[in-house]
Amino acid sequence: MYSYDDIDREMLIDRVAEFRAQCARRLAGEITEEQFKPIRLMNGLYLQLHAYMLRIAIPYGTLSSAQMRTLAHVARTYDRGYGHFTTRTNLQLHWIKLRDAPQILDDLATVGLHAIQTSGNCIRNLTADPLAGVAADEVDDPRIWAEAIRQWSTFHPEFSYLPRKFKIAVTAARRDRAATRIYDIGLRLHRAESGELAFEVLVGGGLGRIPYLGPTVRQSLPARHLLSYLQAILRVYNRHGRRDNIHKARIKVLVASLGAEEFTRQVEEEWDRTDKALVDLPDLELARIRANFAPSGFATLAPASAAFESAKAADHAFARFARNNIVAHKTPGYCAINISLKVPGETPGDCSAEQMDLVADLADRYSLDEIRVAYEQNLILPHVRLDDAPTVYAALAGAGLATANIGLISDIIACPGLDYCTLANARAIPVAQDIARRFADPDLAERIGELNIKISGCINACGHHHVGHIGILGVDKKGEEFYQLTLGGSGDDDAALGQILGPALPADRVTPAVDQLVQVYLRERRGEERFVETFRRTGLAPFKEAVYADAH
Amino acid sequence: MKALTANRLSDGEVVFWAQGAWVERFGEAEAIEDDSRAETVEALARAQVTQIVDPYLIDIQPVADGFAPISYRERVRALGPTNKPDHGKQAIGGGDVELLNRAHGSARSSGRVNLIKRK
């Protein structure tokens, strides 16, 4: 994985020193909150309901063991011994003190971690396919390109004051595991007919108040021109994106109002007059970045593992874990292990400092020192020998980290909601906890199969409710918490925005309603149909009828 | 009836106004009956830039043996997150915590004075 060089390290040291001085001035009253707020936000420090919240960037969701141990150290020393992994693959700490913030950033900088690009109207921390370097269906490691964008975008003077925040997701695989259609820019690397690497460029996706799936503005951009093309997109956005209305300032609104065709024309025109050589990454630099991601440390192994197979045969629980949480690796004899942070009844995405330390130890010993964060708020050990999988499973099980529910109904995405967030209208976590408890029986969850529930506590949609197979949006209805259900959304290859089921429900009706939706699915499904496929075939009617029967 | 709340600058702790001082427990907050006095207190608080951040008035109402914020959001602030009963002021327990736990209704929009205007 990528190691920060002297330039990166110097940048972080300077940045922390600068922030330390700014914090001291704020605490001494030399600058006002109005002056300080944009500064602390640019260092990832928000003020939430109960305390300050620090959002730590995890670029393209990749961590080393040392980095994970440092996150554990920070959670233990400066917070309450846990952290919350988010749908943007960042880590949020909810109980931070302003006076500790500079020291925390100092501690993080020792392992190349920081909170840069986690707030403000800049190009934010990038996300990528969490199975980068693992999946057989990828044409390249998408993190090479994500890292190139990171270096280009960090503190980019022209793009530090965009009309609104700007998020980019990158994948290099056939299957979209990075939700590229709901990003400001989604990049899908593939091999063009000519044989060269090329990006499909999607622009103007996003959730929030006005959700859109991003249209493709360029089918096949030669990969070497990535940065100049991004510059052209951002220039058109900077020029025409709305700054008068925060709710209409994202690029999705510009793309929708101009139309994808006209937007593309303007981007191409801008790109045509760009001196590409000045912007595009030199081959030498690309090669340097690429070398950081070259697979190393893999042993030559047989594709099958007797130890793995016999553990599955001997242990029913491990067999279930293998079915749901272990995925194939392109290197023979290896696998990737998904670590669910969704124990039914617990807070989705939360991870204790002790669990972080354990995951770091396991990565160090069994996964070539690497950990991934997936946007579904789970972790991954990406490079585990099949032979070691039973041992890793046992260690995870001992720490409450072996819930075998990846992609199942209890693997629920939930934002922090009204329990922590100043923007929220309603709670999301207790709703997730209640639903997960209802479906905690692993046999039941497996019988239901793939079903993604995504919950947001407000219309900003951090919990991706628009693209949940079942989406749940918390609303404030005459002063009470109510929940609006949508069905049929997806952030994957079959991306779609969910359709509203009917009037919002009070909190205590949500889990019974989900139960009714599941019953309809189990009754209506044909063969191996997933929930979302049954829904697409039948439409809303049978589901709506079941949930609102009492209202007729 | 109103109370004045803010977050403490140095650590973000939720605090309430009580006769010129800032206290951590809602049970010790001053219940301000007079609207013009509430505005005066808010203006005083705004000047305390090295102590607190973002002071604002909230509506409160009498409940058995005391007062509670009308807004659910403000009760969450006064108590702590509902998913972690061992975090926030609720962890300390006491009569005022029990009283807040018994209050119900009103999610976010109500009870924070000038919420929309302030954004």
C-alpha cells in the first residue's frame, strides 16, 4: 500500500503546527468562533450534539496495521474507547475535546493519517472498491488512480472553494462495489477495445434532498488523461455551479439543469483547450505510485486448502461464516475476510479500541499488514491464506467480530442520526438495532438472503436510504419521529432510487413493517430471486397492501 | 418558559445557563419565565466567546417535580445518546435524569427558539 513520502510528511507536520496555533488563539479569544469554525472544519473537527466530533480520513478505505493501532490509541486516549466507521469509509470519534484536537492530529500524523478533505467545499477524501487488489474482475488496482487524485486534489488552490463539497469514487472492476452512480464523479476503469486502460466517467450522481444517479458523460477516457479531464469537469462546475442556494449547489443539480449532453459538451470544450501535459500525471510518477500498490508478500499456494475445507465440514458456525463473510481472492490459496460491525442490537459501524487492536494484530499476522473499510460500515482483511481462515475466524469470534451477516438483512447501514448529529431530524441507530434484533436468527437471515436496509436520520442521506433495497428516512412529523420507507433502491450495478411505499410510520411501526415486507417477499419470490428482484417484478402493490392494510 | 444552552468551547460539553454561570446538568439550569430577560441572558452569553459556543434559547415546560425541554433533540443533548446509556450525563443518573427520561414527544423542529432563522 501507499506510504507517505517526505513531501506528505512535511505537509502533515506543518498542518498540525498551524492548527495547534489556531486552536490556541481561539481558546484565548483572539479569534471568534465565526473565524475559527471554517478552520476547524477544514481539519475535520465538527461540533455535534454532545461534544466535538473528529472525522478522520481513511483514503480509499485502506489502512495498515500501524494506522489501525493508532486509531485505537486515539479512541482510547482522547475519546471513549470506540469509533464509528461511516458510509464514506472514514472514522468518526464522537467525544472529542477541542483542547486535545492538535495532539490527536499530531498522533495521527505519525502514521500518515489526518483529517484533511473530510469537510468543506473541496474535493473530499476518495472512496474505492474495498476489494481492490483482491477481486478477479478488476483490470487494475483502483487505488493507484485514487492516490493520484488524492495528491492532485489535496489543497488544490483552484478547487478549495467549490460551490459545494465534491466526492469521487473509483472502481476498476466489472462489478460496482464502490457505488459509483451516487457520487459527484464516479470513475470506472476498464480495458478499452484498443487494449489501453480507460475510464467510464459518470458525473452528477448524489443522494440528499434531490437524489440522482450519475449519467455517463464519457464512455472511454484514456486513463492517462484522468487528471486533465477531472480538471475540466471541476472548471465547468466552478464556473456554473450555483452558489446562491446551498440545496442546489451540488454538481448533480448543474448536470440535471443543463442536461448531461450540454454539460458534457462544455466539459469537452474546456478539456480541448487544456494543455493536458501540464496537468496529467507524468508516466514516471504514475509508475512510482503504482509500485506502492504492487502485490508483495504473497506465497505460491495451492488453490484449495484442506484446512479450510475440513474446518467448514467440522464447524457449522464457521461454514456459515465462510458462506457469508469470506470472498474469493484472485491469488490462489488466499481469500478476503469481511468483518461485520453489525452485531444485532449493537450500533452499526461502531468498533471498540480493543477490537481495532485485534484487527490490527490479525492484519499484521495474517493479511499482509492490510485492512480495508467498506462503505457498508464493515471492515475487511483482504489477503488471508485460506489455511489461516479458521484461526482468524476464531480470533474474531472471541472479540464479537464474527457475525456472519454480510449483505443480509441485519447488515444495516445507519447514520449517527439524532443521537449525535446536529442535522438529524430523527434517530437512525435505535431503528437499526430494533430491526437487527428482530432478524438476529442467522437461519432466518440466510433464508431471506441478500437484503440491504439503509437508514438516514435526515434528508441529507448519509445512511444512503435512497439506494437501500429497503430505505428508511427519519422525518420530524409535527414534533414526533416518523419514518418514511422506500423500496427497490440499489447502489450496485443495478443502481436505482427507491420508491416511496406510503405515508411515514411512527417509530414503533417500523420493525413490524419491515417484517411484513419480508413476509410478502417470501410469499411472492420465485426461485432464487433476491428481495429487490421480486420487488421489481411485482411492483409496490403487494408490499403496500401488507403494510397499510390496517389503514384501509 | 425558556432555558439557555450552549456547548462549552474547550471540550464541547453541553452546558446550561444558571444565574450567570454555566452548569452541566439540565436539572440545575435556570428556568427563565420572562421573555425579555431570556433575550438579555442570551445576549450576555453571546459575549462569552472564550467560554461557550453557539448559545441559544430552548422552550421548556413544567413536568412533575421540575422542567423538561419540549424538544426531543434537546432532551437527547441533556441526557446523552439513546444507544449508549453509559455515555453522556444520563450515565450519572439522578432525579433530573429520570425526569427527563419520562418526558416524551417533539422530535427536532419544535422547542429550539429561532432554529430556522439561525441557520
